[in-house]
Amino acid sequence: MDTLLSILNAAFLIAGAATLVPVATLGLQIACSCIPLRTRKPSGTERPPVAVIIPAHNEQSGIARTINSIREQLKPSDRMILIADNCTDDTADVARGLGAEVVVRADRTKIGKGYALDAGVKYLLSSDAPEIVLFVDADCVLAPDAITSLAHACATQDRPIQGLYLMTLPEEANIRQRISAFAWSVKNDLRPRGYYRLGMPCLLMGTGMALPIHLLDRLSLATDHITEDTVIGLKCALMGKPPAFCPDAVITSEFAPTESGREIQKSRWIHGQLSALFELGPLLVVAALRRRDPRLLALAADTSVVPLGFLLIFVATLNLATLCWFAATGHLWPLVLSVTSLVIAALALIAAWIKTGRNLLRLREIPDILRHAARQLVVIKDYVVGQRARWIRSERGH
């Protein structure tokens, strides 16, 4: 019996210590994001030529908005390439009419955004490729000077650069949309901004990202991974080129217009994040220790921060379990670890809400927030039992 109690106590201690990693990372990132820091926009120097690659699948209704936001920032030496990926509409013709180079890809045995990116890079490498390549999704809009900021940062640092990728909400957004917007702001703004203030790298987010062409030449982009952007960023980090955040380059998009579309988006993002965590997280830790590189260790910690709803539910459940364990056995340290995680998580979310969530969520909506968080358990359960999300084009709001 004593042996069993010792094993269970060790299991609780390991669970408590492991939970502290994502919670402490989240707390550190949000705390640092609240520290004022002026960014320095490039001035006085000519930016290098760029190629902008736009992967697109049946985007004829909204592609003009994306292309126009890019085209007005291009210089004569730049290129804009649209990859018409297994399209069955007039996306390619619309893009040509707006001045984009078009690569038509038709291969229904290889479905996924990674294959479209790979086709675009191969097309560039077979011609006169600029030294900087930008990737922009077909449903995104670039703020003025976004390309200049990304290109300068990429050329100066010679590594992948990720812009500030935000979601816009309709005027009459419901509670689920507002919760998603808050979580998105934490994930794509506060967390990378906090690491940026510490000089640490960030994860790539799929759009608004710039990479040196020589680095792309060494990468294999042809994949059906549902979050190919995260995988690309982590592979670059393992190659000694961890991505950096560029808050001056703003890219905006919209959530899927229907509830079913948003659920598909959420499943894809969560399943992809978990896959990247389990597949590449350990490799980052090993590489960080071997090379004594704190940037890789920071990136590994960043990948451990699971979706907020699931993280909160897990921390709360662990607190309940360790409280019962303490009452039954008197073992205190598992409870200390779990309570520490709970306090850090609570303080981090309060700070995040004050920073970016007060206009989105109200205190009286906490029960709705908890119900929304609980629904993420279904998505996690699907991942655990092997019902993994596949790459599916998100519904558009155009």
C-alpha cells in the first residue's frame, strides 16, 4: 500500500510540475506584453524586393480584396503569385485580371495548404526569385506598410518573420465569437508580443509571414499537416533560424461566418497545435539543451501552452484532485503545485482581459465562458481517440 501511495503521490507531483510549464509560460508572456515598448519602424533604407505567394482554393468572391491590399504596397521589382489550388471556380481568372502571376495546381490526391505553398516556392525557384518571400492567405487584408515592415525585418535578421495576425468581428457578434476573438488576441498578440519584449522567438501563424528564399530552398513544404505553419516555424528553429515577431505588420481576417465553420476551424487549430506539440516539442527541448540555446527552450515552452479553455479546465481539475489527495493522505506538495498553477493562470487571464478583453467580454458572461471552454474537451477527446481533423478550407464571410 505504501508503494502505491508513493507512486500516486509522484504522479501528482509530476502532473503539477508539468502543468506549471505552460501556465508559467502564459503568465510570463502576458505580463511582459503589458510592459510599454516602442517599436522602431524602418526608415531611410530601401526594402529588398519581395515575392508574395497567395495560396487560394475557390476564392473568387473575396480574392480581389486581398490582392488589392497587397498590390498597392508592391514595387516594380516585386512579384505577386497566386496558387490556384484545385479550384473549381474563376479564382485564377480574377487574379490574372488584377495583375497577379497565377500557378494552377490540380492534384486531388494531395490536399492541403502545404502543397500549395510548395508549388509556389518551386515556381519561384525556377525563375528569378527575390531574396524575401511573403505568404498571405487568400482571405486576409494587409495594413499599409505591412510588406515593408516584414521585408526589412526578414532581411535584417535573416530568419522567418511573423506579422501581427488579428481577427475582426461583425458588429453583432455573439458570445462564442467574442470568446474566440479574446482567445485569438491572447494567442496571436499578447503571447508573441510578450516574447518579443524578451527577445524570444514566436510561432508562425500561417499568414503574414516572411521567409528568406535560401531558407525555403532547404525546407520541404509539401505536407497535408493541418497547421503547416507551426511545423514550418519549428523546423526553421531546429535549423538555427527561429521565427521572430513583427508587431508593426498587421494582417486581418474574419472568423468563419457560421457556427459549423467556426467549429471546423477550432478543431483544425487545436488538433494541429497538439500534433506539433507532441511531434516537435521534444525535439526542440533536446536541441535546446544540446546547443544551450534558450530561444529553442522558450519556443518549446510556447508550444506547450494548450488552448486556454482546456488549460483552465485541466488546472481546475488538478486542483480538485490534489485537494482530495491532501485530505486523504496529508501529502501537501501536489496541492501547492496545482494551486500555484491556478493562481498564475487566473492572474494571467485577468491581466489579458484588462489589456484586450474588456470590450469583448463582461463579467456576467463568465458562465457562458465556462460552457464554451468545456466544449473544447470534445475537440480534445476526438484528438485522443484518433478522430483527427483534416485540412478543410474554412468558410468565408465575403
